[in-house]
Amino acid sequence: MSFCLLLLLNLLLYLLPSFLHAMHVVETSPNTSSSSVRGGVNSNTPKAWMVPKDVKFSTLDKLKLLPIESLDNNDDDNYQRKKASSEPKVLIATKAVGLNFADIFTVLGLYSAANEVRNHSKDENNNKVKRRRKNRKELSPFIPGLEFSGIVLEDQTGQYKKGDKVLGFSRFGAYSDIVQVPPAFLKKLPSHWTFPQGASFIVQALTAWHGLVEIGRMPLLTENEIKTKDRPYVVIVHSAAGGVGLWAAEIAARRGAIVIGIVGNHAKKEVFYNRIKKFSPLSRSMIRGQERDFGIRLAQMLHNVHSSYNNDEDNNSVLEQGTFDNDLKKIAKNGYGADIVMESLGGQYFQNSFDSLNSGGALVTFGSTSYVSPGLGLNLFRLMYRYVTRPKIDPGDLTSRNIRLCGFNLIYLTESQVELRRQLNECIACLSGITSSKGKMSQDSFILDDDDIPLDNVTPPMIGNVFDFRMEAVNAMEKLKGGSTVGKVVLDNSNNPCQ
């Protein structure tokens, strides 16, 4: 108990200076007035949602819509600095911005990559250097956001024409009227896609692909392999009706797996089924429910999936024979568990999913959304409790069970444009059902690094909620943080003055 109290005290002491300084900024800076947020400074001035200079990450309402020119001259996100960058890039006026949970974790101060950016600047040779401090830490303004769609204004590389409609990925900075990224981070927007759909694809689809195939090493199963196997290849996808979850479920199903989609309610079950049933009729979904009995319900679902694979007429044969066992490790030891789990919740959901892995299986984690709760900020008591009671994995368990525990952060893929482009093309090929010259589903190696595979045959992303870019960015993030959304949450910037 003394440890918990000490941890709480440290958290309060950490956040108090940020709160006091932020109050001072709000009271004294004309850039944070309501007229500025509503476009009162100049309706044609490019703006961006940012955490202002020297305001610490803490709560979602720290985001302010400010003119881009208000950024420091030495800041990485400065518009003029971007135009003068030595690396040729494409300048885009955004028409829509896609929201991701990483944006929320960033503003709350829980995203290490964003903290690194704020604590560093670049020298005249564009090399990252530690910011010099005098009496206190200097924090640069910070614009969150990882994906967008929009219209090309200028292309220093010659790959795009002015007026081209594109969708793209950015290493932060997407919550802005203007973005500038390398051409490798862009794709042309299909003619039948809307701008909100374009802002909903790259990050979540690439997260699903990278986790399942690159990290989880899910094989591409041929029809013959699927027919001759006595047991199915099972992939569990948490939050399966969300942005990443729907893409992960579709990729897994297209590659030959039976998918168990974990969702929040009955309406989301329908969303999952409507997307997946044509690729994998035997895939199923279950409502997440409470953590305390999640393991028992997951064990029952695994029994049903494996029994139905060999006996379509009686999905509950194992249960009827009285052989049901809710011990997930025992189920997995006999080969009736899961082969890959895409997990982003944490807590007991993580632990039960880990216990369900078959020999050779992998759990791929890419977040811990159960650490946050609805509202603008962090619930410190919940955060402390979740941290103290988080699952602890014995490394010996990995070797004795022959399983893998993997984690990744997609933002680091931006450090290798060639690798990012390769994975993006392979992901699009899978979702397009592209065949090789031999007339069958392409092996991953069939996709060459320089192939530019269009998105024309990919099912457009499902849009859940659309909010106004200039008025509702914080509300949109709060909605996503609450966990009640289905599909993608998008900011509509159709009135961008820079277009």
C-alpha cells in the first residue's frame, strides 16, 4: 500500500507544474482564445491542432487550434522549414485526418516516440540533437496525427501533379491544414473512395499487416493445406470491429485462418460478420465482457471453433460429450488453442489470450487501451491499479511452451521508406486478392519493392464517426478514447482554406 501511495504522490507532483503552467498559457496567450479556434485570427491562415510550446502532455484539452506560423523557427513541424527541407517531399492540403489511439496516448504523455520528438531539435545538418536547457526543460510545440488524405499542392519529387488526390502516412503532424511527407508515404486516392475513407486506411491496415505477417509470421495457407489440415489455423483479433481489428480479421481470413473476433457488443458482432463471412464462413465473434470470466468464455469459444471445423453439423459436440475444460493452457497444449493473437487491451484479456496459444503460436501486442478510461485526461487511480496488477510473463514459459510474445510500434517503420513501401504493397496485394502469373494467391515475395499497387480493388474502410476538423478535434479524440466507436473516427477538413 505504501508503494501505491508513493506512486500516486509522484504522479501528482509530476502533473501539478504542467497544470499550473498550462493555466498561465491559457490566460496570457491570445492564440488560445475562442476566436482563434474558430478561425478568428485569419480564415486563410493554415492552422494545426497542437500542444503549445512548453505545455506538457497531460489531457486532451491541451490541444489548441493555432496558426502554423506560431511554431518556433527551429521546430520540426514548422511550415517554412518543411518547404526548405533538403529531402524532396510532397506538400499536401489535408481534406480529412484519421484518428488513432496512438494520438490519444501521445497527448496524454504515454507515447515514448512523441516524447523523444519534443525533447529534441535538429541542427543545421538536420541531425537530431538534445535541446539545451537553462532553468527548465524546453518543450517544442507538437502536432499529433499519423494519417490523412488531401490534395497535392506541390511535389518536389515530380511523382505527383498539383491537384492529385492522395492518402498518406506521417510521422506525427497530420492534425494540420498542411502536411509534407516523402512520396513513399503516399498512395493515390481511388476514384470511388471519399477523403474520409482515404484517411482511414494506411495506419490501421499497415498495423494489422505488420503485426500479423511481419511480426506474427502468419503463413499464407493454400486451399490444399486448409483442406488437408485436421485442425484449423486460428487467429484471435481483439477489438475486431475497430479500425485495426477489421483489417486484421480480413487479412487473417484471406490468408486461410478462422478468425475469432473479440468485440464490445452485439451491434459490433454484426459489423464483424458482415465484413468477414465471405472470406471465412467458419469465423466467429464473441462479446468481450468482463475480465473476470473472459478466460472461461474464450475457452468455450475455442472448443466450439475446433469442434465445428471437423463437424459442421454439430458445433457443440465437444461440450455435449462432457469433455469441456476451461483451462486455456491445457487446451492449447493439446493443440486446440489459438495460433496468433492480435492484442491491444492488456490486463486479464492479455493474460488469457497468452494462455490460449498453441505450440509455435505468437501473441502480438500493439497497445494497452484498458489503461485509459473515458474523459479528457487520465484516471490516476485506474492507471496505478492497472499498472500494479498488469500481467507478468515468465520468460521460461516462452521456451517450455514454444511460443512467442511480440510487440511493435508502427511509427518506427517510417525510418525505412523502402521497408514501409514493401509492406504497404504486400498488404494492398492481400486485400486486393491479387494473383500471380500462375493464377493463385500471390506469395509475399511476389510483390517487388518498386511495385506501385493501387487501392482500386480494396474494400473501402468503414467510417464510424466524422467530426469537424476546426471545431471538434478534442471531442473526436474523447469519443475514440471512450471505446464506443465502430470503424474509423475521422476529422473532416473539407473547408481547408489552403486547398
